Amino acid sequence: MQPLHLYNTLARKKQLFEPLSPPYVGMYVCGPTVYNYVHLGNVRTFLTFDTLYRYLTFIGYKVRYVRNLTDVGHLVGDGDEGEDKIGRMAKLEKVEPMEIVQRFTNDFHTVMTQFNTLPPSIEPTATGHMVEQIEAVQALLTKGLAYESNGSVYFDIDTYNQRGGNYGKLSGRILEDLLNETRELDGQSEKRSPLDFAIWKRAAPEHIMRWNSPWGEGFPGWHLECTCMSTKYLGKQFDIHGGGMDLKFPHHECEIAQGDGLTGHDPVRYWMHSNMLTVNGQKMSKSLGNSFLPSELFAGSHYLLEQAYSPMTVRFFMLQSHYRSTLDFSNDALKAAQKGYRRLANGLRIIKMMTYQAGEGEPGVDSPSVDSPDETKQQDIRQAVQQFYDAMNDDLNTAVGIAQLFTLLKYINMLYLQQLQASALGEDVFNLLKESFVTFMQDVLGLKEEGTSNQPVLEGLLTLYREYKEQRQYDKVDQIRSYFKAQGLAIKDMKHQIDWAYEE
């Protein structure tokens, strides 16, 4: 088995994953700014790092996963100008900022649960770490890497670079180009250079969220928050920092400069970024009217959607593309994903119920004849299992991993339809097939069965269905079939049994 390699944005290539203190892994992911409903671009990022968290845990690492909540300091322009996003929403609705924070934190957690993501080990908030942020500002001032101006404190990029820093190395931006692109913004006159960024902002009189500091009343800079929360719980240097591609610059670039300025070395070993979403080939955005929320997907209530799509269908759809590739939403793609997910869900339900049955001539069976194992099929299953690991170890290639699940599914269906006897695989390979399919699908990819809570009702209806068929009461047979169809299920009439399945 090849070892795990991850694409490091900083190195611009895949690198062997070597944690600082194995088997322990520290992973930080930038969480949402809780001022509005979580959007699908966010979901893709969190789903990507949920899958990484699951896989690292699955292969034996002990992961501390920290994902923050930004509840102050993220300004409307994503830079140093404009209003705080949460404060602005609170003013519009005439409520306390923390009411906004609580409402959208609750929504975020609900959506994450719907998508079957695991909760992080720690979920810190910016407002809960004000002491650490003020201390970090003071430390950067003491080191001469920041300066106070009119009650705000800015990180000094020129001084940082003169001392050996390399601002722009993560994103590949060149300082001269950035300076040419920078327009005059509110507060720019306070800065020594237009590229300097705020690590503490003076609160204007109308600003709601404010804290006392040595430089007057204000609030922390958005970039500083993540530096303080990540290093508090993961140390001055840690293994993985994740986020969406849109955070690479300036947010993550600023985190590197701050971390390096505070400690003298890069704060993160592996920077990882998930890519953007498009809809029918266009960038997803509110202004284009093609941005939809998870709740709209689940209800099918957006005008671009032809039907509703379940959370596991959407999770499967996202995992079908590599996390670094652009993902395009369309009804055709979602319908295909729904079919693919349901095929796998049927396999999951079936294999969970199966147990190995010894064939003739095997231990425990009195028969002179022997069912010899089919070595070709055995090898095919072992190879598919191995290739799943290889795909995941190749920068979390879930798309190739899912293809291996379909190879395993072929054998599950053959066993189910009695086209293949378990004894032809042998007990070891049968157990490998069962354990691998269940753990890969559920534990690694986070794909679970949906809508099986009424299992006793379904079994009872199938009993009636059998009786009505024997009695040739076909009107009642059709009624039961219609009920199953309305639930998104199908009745399977087979020679050896009658069963139900998720309708594909």
C-alpha cells in the first residue's frame, strides 16, 4: 500500500504526509462566519475535511480537529473596510448580534448533521478568545512587526519581508502587482502600505461589537482570530490547515505572516484547499440567482431544481469529484448521483444482513464434494479493496475510491441474487468484502442509508404482499407496491425470496 500523500498548496505539489508527532495529527479548518445560512460552497469545504478527518482516523491517526466559528471581525469587504457582517445583520433586524450568531450557528450545526459530518474535536469562537488576540497584537507590536495608527493596529508587511518573510508565497501573488491592484479604501490613509492588514480595528461610534484594549475600544482582525485559535489548541506549528480556495488570499496568506511573525517559523505543514462550485457551468453566486441553500436542495424549492435531492445524494455527488476540481451542479448530474447513491445504499443494506454460509465440503458441512474457491473473483475483490486505499492515499481521491465500491457492489449483488455462492469466495474474502464495503462507505465516505426507520412496517407489508400474491388478490398487491413506490422503494420479486430495495 502506498503511503498517504496530500496536495500542499504551499509547495504546489503532492507530498508524503508526515505528521509532526505521529500518531497525533492537528488539523484546523476555517469555519463559517455565522451571519447567514450556510451555503453549498461552505458545505463542500466542510465535507472535504470531514472525509479527511474520517480517513485519517480510519487509518490509525489520533486527530484533533479544530473548526472555528467566526462571530466577530469579518468585515463585509473581507478586508479592512466596511461593517462587521454580524453587526450589520443585527442592525438590519434590530436584534443583539449574539442572537444572529446563535440562530445561524444552530442552522450550521443542523446542516452539518444532515450531511452526516462528524463534529470537530473543538469548535472555538472568536469572541471566546479575545484575551489571546489582544496578547498576540501586543506581541507583534513588541517585535516591531505591527504599528498603531489612530486606535487601530496593522501588520507591517514591508518590515516582515525585510526580516526574511515572504508575503504572497501561498497564493503566488507578487507584491508589486498587489500594490497596483489596491484601490483607496476607507482607512487606507492610516496604513504605511496599502497591503498592511488590520490585526485590531478601532470601533467607529456606530459599531456594535467592541472590546476594551490598550489601543482603545475595538475588535480583532478576522485573520488574527484563526491564528490565535489554531495555535492555542494545536501548538505553534501544526499539521494541516484547510479551507475553501477563496480563503487562500488574503486570509490564509495573512495567517502565515502572523504565525511566522509571532514564532519565527511557518505555522502549518500542509495547506489544503477545496475548489469552487458552479451551476450549469456558471459561477454560483447570489447576484446571478443561481445560488441555492442546502434546505432548497432537500425540498427541491429553487427554480433551477427539477426535484428534491436528499442529503446523502448531495454528499455522494460532491464525493464523486476530486476536492480540488471545480464541481458543477446540474439536474442531470444530481439525478445520476441519486441513482448511484441508491445503488450503493441497496448494497449496504444487503451486505449488512449477509453472513457467510459454508459450502459443501467446507468445515461443518458433511458432504464428499468440494466447492473450490474462484481465485479470479477473490483477486478482483482484494484488488478493489487495495485500490480504494490507493485512491484515498493519493490526495483523498474519493472519485476513484467510489469506483472501487461499485466493483465490490457487483459481487454483493451476485451473492444476493444467488448467482454466486459465498463459498466460491471463501470465508476470508467474503469477510473482506463485507467489512470493507461497510467501513469504506459508512466510516470513511460518511454515506449512510436514508429512510429506514420504518423497517418493521416494511417487513409487515411484505408478509401481506406474499399472502396476497398467493391468494391472487392482485388489487391489494398493487396497493402495497404503490405504497412502497411512494416511499421511494421498490419490491423485488425474486425466485428465492421477496424483498424491498431503494428505488434506483
